[in-house]
Amino acid sequence: GSCTVAAGRGRARSEPSQDRDHLAEHRGVLTGDRLVLDVVRHQPDVAVLALEGLDGGLVVEHRGDDGLLRTTRLWLVDFDEPANNDWVAVNQFTIVENGKNRRPDVLVMVNGLPLALLELKNPAAGHATLKSAWNQVQTYRHDIPSVFVPNAVTVISDGTSAAMSSYSGAFEHYAPWKTIKGREVVGNRPALEVLIKGVFEPKRFLDLLKNFVVFSDETVTDKL
């Protein structure tokens, strides 16, 4: 199906002085076939041979100055040097897919790849519960499935509690993150603060992505 995206209204990054120019660059998220198409569009002399995931990158074929064909691997994420990656957190990023218009609360993008989604309910609202946040994620899964192709972490919060899982996890499989530095349990700070500081510290997030997440092509039947 078709998928188009538009820029979000709010964002956080390490170089605020470049916000205006960089915002235009993030009018699209790179998901699956879109990533391959973007490479082909910007590099017409490059042929994509394979997409081998976040840790395997893109295998491409190109013709060198000497006229010979060469095979090169393009890495999607720099796991060794987190600062070499482009980190963006976007609020209310509009995604239109198959006629459905949805705006997830927060998308965390690394080099344009939406690797995490956060659904944050307003604690002042009477219906703000973890379950309602989880239900909203299920709506996204149905209406804008492309955004979950590279997704590694999905977070739900009611403003007080916070939990995380794979986006395909049943509600009971979502669990809190209880440490910021990886050892001591933190019980005197809001659960969402602990989760964000603990999971999204760049080095730790890339460690989770590389060593604790399995991306599979197998068909899974969910029991929601």
C-alpha cells in the first residue's frame, strides 16, 4: 500500500541551531522498500542487491571510476560510535498510509529510521490508562503498519506508569524499565523518566538494538 509522511510539530535533537533545515530532511521515514527506493533515487548508478537488516546494512553494486563493478556494504547505523548517528525525537509526526492519517505521540528516529514509538496518555484525562495507550498502539499497527517495520521498542505510558515491549507484544508482556545506569533500581523518580533515561541513552539504546532485539521475517499470528 501507499505510505506518505509529513513533518512533526515538535522535535528534540543535539543541534538545535540546525532545526529548520534539518526538519525538511525528516519529512520521510525510511521503512523497508522506501529505504531501497531512496537510495536508488539519490544514487541512480547504484543497484541495491540486498537489505540485510540494521546490523547487516545494504549491499549495493556500483561501477567504479575504472569501469569495473564493485560490491559495497552501506551501514544503516553506526553501532560503534553513537554520536555519528543522527538522533531525532519527533512529536505528532503525521503518517498517511492507505488513506489512514495517524500521528503517533513520539517517534524516535536514528538516521531516519523510526526505531521506537512512544504512546503517552495525558494523566489529566479520565481514560488515561496503560491499556488505552496499548490499544492505541494496536490502532497504529492496523492503520500504519509500515512505521513498525524497523521498530525495536514501543513504550506506553499513562503519565504515571510506563512500560515497554516489542510492538507485537500482548498487553501483559509490556514491563517497566527500572534502572537508569543499568544496575541500581531507581524508585524515587517517575517511571517514564527512568525508562527514557535508561533506555534511550544512545550507547545503551544501540546495545539493546544490536544485541537484544531479533528482527524476523516469519509470520506471527497475534493474540490481542
